[in-house]
Amino acid sequence: WLELAGKCHRAGIKTNATMLYGHLESIEDRVDHLIRLRNQQDETGGFQCFIPLAFYPPGTALSHLPGPDGVDSLKTIAVSRLMLDNFEHIKAYWVMLGKNLAQVALHFGANDLDGTITEGSELTQSYSVENGQVRMSKQELIKLIENAGFEAVERDTLYRRIEIAKT
């Protein structure tokens, strides 16, 4: 997939990089993945952001695994920020982390919380990371960011600033 991403980048198409963690991989596998991403970004500069994705075991063939805990998720985000210093954005994907842990992740190297999800989407039927609730309004997202001590900024999918988000 890195070869395909490189072709996209050389054609002027930006992409996002991900890493699913907390399943069967070793720490060495994670580090190798991050090194490959870093090298690709050095070569092409085409990644907009890095999104570490916490493995969610229920409903999978690996449902017997515990999945990553909060400490593992925060360490993964922090190490990602340190190793991927050539990535402008590291995302805390609250849908998988939960709202509170995603908020804390802003102090561990994440600088992007995504996104607003409404009831009825495919994701709301797949995940229930917090009390069965997988939705957050724009206002809730802004409050989460501001309560962590940061300024909420609305952006488009290309990370262009739209406006300063207000509560």
C-alpha cells in the first residue's frame, strides 16, 4: 500500500496514513510501520495525517483478544508524534478511543480530533466505545477540545482552516 500511496502522492493526491494496533502485532511491528511511514513522508510529503486505529475485537475472528487499553493507546499516540515529526497532524480518533481518552490524547501528541458522527451511520452500529453512544455534536467536540486547554478550529478534509470554532 505504500507503493500505491507513493504513486498518489507523486500525482499530487494527498492521503492519510493509518496503523491498526492492539491485535497480533508486536512493538517491533509498530515501530517498523512508523519507520516506513516516516520514510515515505520524507520521500513524498503526501500524507496529510497519521491515524492510529485502536483494534476493537468484538465481532471479529480475534474477539478473544482484549484490544489495547488506554495506556497503550496514549503511548502509541505519543511515540507516533515523536517518530513522525514530519507529519503535521496526528489524529485521536475518538470513535475508537472514547471521548475522554481522545481528549487526554491531545496532551500526548494528537492535534486532531475527528469527527462528528450522527446516529444511523454504519459506525454507530459497529462500535460502542462509551455507554453504547458513538455520536458527538459539533458543540460537544468543541467543548471537549476547549476543556483540554486548546483552541478548536474547524477544518475541511484537506486541513484548510474554515473558521475558529465557537461554543
